[in-house]
Amino acid sequence: MHRRRKRLHDQRGDVPGWVLITIMTISIGVALWGIAQPQLVGILQSALDSVR
């Protein structure tokens, strides 16, 4: 029992890898959205205007 607890504790880091990957992915998405937002809005507006 003690060994199993120790093994589980050893595998845990301060911040699990999936948390870092999630935060980095969100950060990249927010940065890209901030850069591309005017172009994306323009493309969407143009598409909607052409439908009308």
C-alpha cells in the first residue's frame, strides 16, 4: 500500500502536462484570433453580403 502511494506521488508534477498543453493551446488560439479577427470579420461580412 505504501509503495503504491509513493509511486502515484512520484508521477505527479507540480503542474500536469495536460494542463500546460491546454493553457498553451488556448493562448495560441487567443493570440491568433486577436491578429486575424479583422480579416475574419471581413470575410464573414463579405460572404453574408453576397448571399443577400
